[in-house]
Amino acid sequence: DAAPRTQGPATRLVIVANRLPVRWSDEGEEGGRWIPSPGGLVSAVGPAIAQRPGDAAWIGWTGAATEEEPFEVDGLHLHPVAMSDDEKVLFYDGMSNGTLWPLYHDKVVPSEFHRHWFDGYKRVNRRYAEAAAAAAGPEATVWVHDYQLQLVPGMLRELRPDLRIGFFLHIPFPPPEVFQALPWREQLAQGMLGADLNGFQTPEAAANFRRLTMRLGLAEAHGDESVVAGDRVVRACAYPIGIDVARYEGAAHDRETTERARDLRARLGAPHTVLLGVDRLDYTKGIDVRLRALKELLDEGSLNPATVTMVQIAQPSRDDVEAYITLREEVERLVGQINGDHSRVGFPILHYIHQDVEFEELMAMYRAADVMLVTPFRDGMNLVAKEYVAARYDLTGSLVLSEFAGAATELADALLVNPYDVDGLKAAIVRAVSMPPAEARERMERMRAAVEANDASEWADRFLRDLAADRERVTT
Ligand code: F6P
């Protein structure tokens, strides 16, 4: 429930992220309602912050162009940042998702460089920095998130030198050799150096950042996990993000979830095996190659359409960006081909859902699926893989996981695949479908231990504790 709120003068912890944890949906009763924002950032950071005692504020975009008043949802103080339609094109569609997103994800599609996009990015980053400066109490902690806001830590340090500033990147950070192509490489790296602590999903990403700052001549090496920039020590190391384990495990055990899962399998035609994919419709997620693998397996008869069904959730995402429009066309062409060739009337082989899915329905899907396919070409972490594991309390089910997802480090007991290798993917799917229960059990047990060992709120505690620790002084 949303309630209006006026800004408190002494907020001790301010979260700054592109999106607020909720966004406005025009659908539903009485002309609209707040629904959870998409993506792993919100699903991990939201609960981690909500569980913390004390006064926390969250600064972000509601998805609307108009100015809105601060309000409260589930005890979190939310400060909306407005973005005009033009600014959305330059900052969000353009620099964030047309330049940085593809560059940081192995250039799966080409990254475009446009000076007016960067100008819009600077302008919107400044707005977030100013909003954070206004919301934070004296010597408060500000935790800035993700690639859309890389300039914010530097801007904020200039506005409010008294603050403790942390930055966490939820997506991969590329090697300097790739990053250096950016015409604004110094500004972006300087922006992040404004933070006291930079967190990354993997040690490789953190090392890439440290190496970059040194190569650009902005910082010098300092121990294993820090650099020195000017007179400040800036830490840059890995904090692999987790999920809210209790929430997922609790919901998985729910009787209603069990009934929904049973009902779901019945509606799918009571197949022997249910395969599942859950992604934002994003070209980094490997949905197209995954569907090609499914198609070939069905075409060759390695999978029997009478006993296997697949559900692919493809949550709408960034649908004003050209590369996403093209991907949608390709995925939907493949869905049509696969269903045309292998479905029977009333029993589609592939259920393709290009819609947001509510939490309860998602949990039922995780419970109903025998094989989960998470095969991104590159992914900072991928929390869907962890959510599936958390839902499998009965130690059944197999996970096929891309070796290029950050989650592969912790979930080494999944069937790891190269997501570009159609034959390898096919072999892994066949192996997952026919895995002996004892092997599935052993793998799931180990994966569950890994997921349970890294809960989202512990992740947030760890980051914030390290951010609060006394900074080393540099003497010259
Ligand atoms: O994790 C990467 C990320 O871009 C998050 O910042 C974001 O919350 C999520 O993916 C969804 O993307 P978007 O906000 O562009 O819909």
C-alpha cells in the first residue's frame, strides 16, 4: 500500500537506483496500481533493505515523465525522480541500454556511441545525485546501483563530501581493452572512483575495474583489492549477490503454490517433463539459441513432443530499443516454427508468455518445472537460477546453466554449458531430462547449500559493513 510521505531530514541510508522498487501499471482496478519493478536489482536489494531496521530512503524512477511526491511502500520511503520522454530516449534507451549494456555484455549486439546520449546521461545522473544529496542526513551512507548511474558517486562526492558512498554494479564489468573504446571512459571511471567502495558480482569484474583505472592513469595499485585515486583509497572487490532465500523457500512450501503447480502441469497436458525458461526478453539471455536447440531436439526426435513441454517466460523489456524489437521478432518466429512443426491441437509444445508474471505464478512454475534452462551469453549474476534452486526443497529438478553467468561460480553443480554451442546445449538438455534422481538430488543438495549460504540481506550487510569500516588514509 502506498502512502504519501514528506522527506525526513536525517535519512541514514539512501539507496539510489535507476528504478524505484515499484512502478506504476495502468492495468488493474481503479485505473492502476503499483507493481514490483523488473529485474534482479529490485528483487535482491528491495527485501535486503526492507529488512533493515531504521530509516532508509530509495531514490529512483517510477517509469513516469511527471514529477511526483515522495511516498511510502511497505515501510520504505520512496523518492521519485522524473524523466522527460526526451531524457528517457537519451539516458535510458540510449546511453544506458544502447551503449553501456551491450558493451558490458561482450558486445552481443554492437554498442553505439552518441555524444547527445552521453549529454542526456550526464544530465539525468546529476538529477539523481542532487536528489540523493537532498535526502541524505549528515554523514549518511548512500548506496548507488548499476550502470545507469555511474557518474553519480563522483557528482555526489562534490556535492556532499561528508557522505559515505558505495557503488554496486549488478552487471558484468568488461576488460579495459573493451571499455577503452568509450569516448567518455575517463568520466565514467572517475564517476565510480567517487565511491569509497565499488562492489562487483565477480572478482574478475573487480580486477577489470582496478586495471582500467590504472591504465587510464586515474589511480595507482594499492594492495590486492584497492586503488589510490588522489589522496583517497578506493576499494573495488566482489560481493556476489544473493536472493531472499526465506521468501522463496517459504513460498515454495506454501500449499497454494503446490496446488497451483499441480494445476499448471495439468493445464500443460500432464507431460512427463516440463522445461522452463524465465528471462527478460533480452538479447543477452540466449533465448534464441536455446529455442534453436529445442527445435533441433524435436526435429531429430531426441525429445518426444508427446512427453515434453516447454514454458518460456519472456518478460517485456526495453521495447523501444531497436535490438530488443529485432530479438522479439526472431524469438517469435522460432516459437511459431516450433509450435507449427510439433504441436497437436490443444497441446502446444512451447508455451511462450511475453508478459510480466506475478510472484505466486512464478513460484508455481519453479515448482512445476523438471528442468530449468538459464543460458545467457553473459550475465552479471542471474538470480533466476538461484530462485529455482531455492524452490526445489524436495531436491528434484535439474538446472542447465550458462558458464558465462556470474551464478555459475556458486552453482558449479548445475549442468554448465557454453550458451553459444547449440550441440553442447542439446546434449545438456537431454542429460537433464534423463538425469537419474539420485544424481539430481546430489547436485541440488549442493546447489541449495550454496544459495542458502549467500542470502540477499547478508550480502547487503556485508557490503554496508565494509563501506562503514574506517578508510585508510594516504600520506604523501
Ligand atoms: O540488473 C540489470 C538491470 O538493468 C537492473 O538495473 C534493472 O533493474 C534490471 O536489469 C531491469 O532492467 P530495466 O530497469 O531496464 O527494465
